[in-house]
Amino acid sequence: MAKKHHFLVSYTLNNQPQSTEVESDAETLSIDQARFHIAALHTSDVPADITDVQVTKIAHPREPGSTPGHYQQP
């Protein structure tokens, strides 16, 4: 089973900051690939309205039940 890589994609849409997580088989995600994912999420918007796209690799994605103990409620 291939390891999945997770990325946080931050962007501005109609002057509103947005972000989404993208899962990929590839170790990198280009700005163009991120734009493709964003455009697929916002099909009713004009792609030119998507600006300031930034991609950050998430080193350790959150797994269910992986919250550190000091953040968990008793």
C-alpha cells in the first residue's frame, strides 16, 4: 500500500481566505496541481478569482485518536 502524502492548500477566493487539505500519492504538490483541486471544489466560481495559492506539506497528518494526552479531556 502506497503512503499517502497530505498538504494544506491555502488560498484566497473572492477576497476571502480559505484552506483545504489535499491527499496525494506524490511527495510534492505544485501550485498548478493545487489550483486544479481548488477549482474542482469551487466549480461555480471563476478560476481567476482564486489567488494567493500556497502549498504546505503536512508532516504528520492527524489520525483519529492521535491527539496528545495533555490535550484530551479526562
